[in-house]
Amino acid sequence: MTSGSAAAPAHGHGHETAPHPRLMHHFDSLEQQKESSTLGMWTFLVTEIMFFGGLFLLYTVYRLQNPQAFAAASRELDVPLGLINTFVLIGSSFTMALGVHAAALGKRRAVVVWLLATVLLGSAFLGVKVVEYQHKFAHHLVPGPSFAPEHIEPELRRGAEVYFSLYFAMTGLHATHMILGIPVLLVLALLAHRGYFDRRYNTPIELFGLYWHFVDIVWIFLFPLLYLIDPRGH
Amino acid sequence: MSDHIVPFKTYLGVFVALMILTFVTYAAAYENFGSHTLNVAIALGIAVTKATLVVLFFMHVKYSPRMVAVFVVVGFAWLALMIVGILTDYWTRGWIGQ
């Protein structure tokens, strides 16, 4: 299959003995195929930037219109849990990066281990999110007829309800991305375990890494914007 | 394309930097810098720095073909254009009646 692939040249103009089994016939080389795939993935991620971007724009406009209500509503969130979850998610980005690293080195077992570690950390993040959401339901912080925050002055409640609408929309869309990502990670881990990838062909792992890191970036902005508006109070 | 393999040390360094910056974001939110706008600017500055680290190193854009970098920059530029463009309206709307 790929005997001696370590010494394989980056750009194959030459007559290679047998084409790599994962090389599609409409590409000249694995490198060209990978470059094309990477650009395609980034094109998708640009649409994701605009997808989340619309919500960030809404957030900005409503926060400028209701600064005090947003600050008061933000104080209802559990900052320590948010901070821990930020560490957990950055940790999962790190294990993902190490999975991609191991794939580039052709270390099959390490790839499986790092991908599963990413699944574990991603699941931990979602678990904390479940606890947080439960708290919001229990304390009547979910927008709608039962919205009745105890600690927020009546004149700020309308704005606080807008804040929580955005809180659930943004963290919900973010969590949805992770919920969709975890099964893909499991499939990639299974394929890696079965030897589907090698050091010359591991594009799916690398591209999934891009997706996972993108989700991490979204949270890097969500954490300060949702949890840390004015935690001291006044 | 990138036959370049990013060394483990680079990943570790970026990870540690991201963790420290996360803690700085948290600590800075409790500090009083004199104006609330400054707090927002610091929080967003740190977030942009973290995002840039992730894009360049974890997402390999530093080691990818130029065309990938063009796609990334254009994506974020369009987002900035959308937000700035809309805010020129919303942010300044209240100024008129005063």
C-alpha cells in the first residue's frame, strides 16, 4: 500500500508506482486533493461564520439598546461553570489538534486515543451545559409565559428576556454543533482504528479538526459576551 | 501543500496560552478599568487574540496555502463589514433626538 511513504516527495510529477487507494481519479496527487478539500471545508466554515455572525450582530444591537438589562441577566449565569467549561472546550481543541498531529505522523493508536479523548471532553462540556440549562428552567429564566426572574428589577425584565432568548439561541446552536460533531468523531475513530488513514492520507481527520476548532472559537467569544458582561454588579 | 508537520511543542504552547488568556479574561471582568467600554474592549481583544492563535496554529492556516488564508480573511472581513455597517445605523440612532 504505502510502503516507504515517509520518503515520498511532496509534489508528485513523477511516475509513482501505484496510485494511493484514497486518491480520487480527478486529482493529480494527494496534495492537490487535500488542498481542494481544505478550501472546500473553509468555504463551509465561512458560511458558518455568517450563520453565527447574524446572532452576534443581534446580540450587539440588543445589548447596546438594553445595557443594564443585559448586565443584570448576565449575572444570573454561573460564571465558575462557564469558566470550567471554557477550559474543558479548549482542552478538547487541544486533544483534537493532537489527534490531527498523530494522524500526520501515521500513529494509528494515538489517533484513536486523542479522538476519543476529544469525545470525552466534548461530552463533559455538554453535560455541564445540561446542568446550566436545568438551572435556568428551575429559576424561570427561560423566555416565554413563565419568564419570571426573581433578582431582576421589573423594568429590566423585558430586556433580560431578550438576553435569555439570545443566550439559548447562541449556546443552543453552539451545543448543536457539538452534538452533531461527536458522532462524526466516533466514526473517524472507528475508521482510524481499522487503518483507513495513513500518514499520507488523513484529510477527513484534519478537516474535522477545522470544524471542531471553529466551534471552539465561537465559544471563545460566547464566554465573555454572555457570562462576563458586568459580574461585579455596578 | 503542507507536508509541514507542526511540532508538538507548538500545540502545547498554544494550548497553555489559550488557558492563561481564558483566566485573564475571567479576572479582567472583575476589575474596574474606569469605563465599562474599556472592559468590553479588553474582553474582545483577548477573545480575538485567542481566536487568532486557534486559526493560525490549531487550524494550520499559518502553514496552509495562501488561498486558504484569503478565504479565512475574507470570511471574517465580511462579518466585520456586516456588523460595522449595521451599527452605523443602530449605534448612532439615539444621537439624533438629543
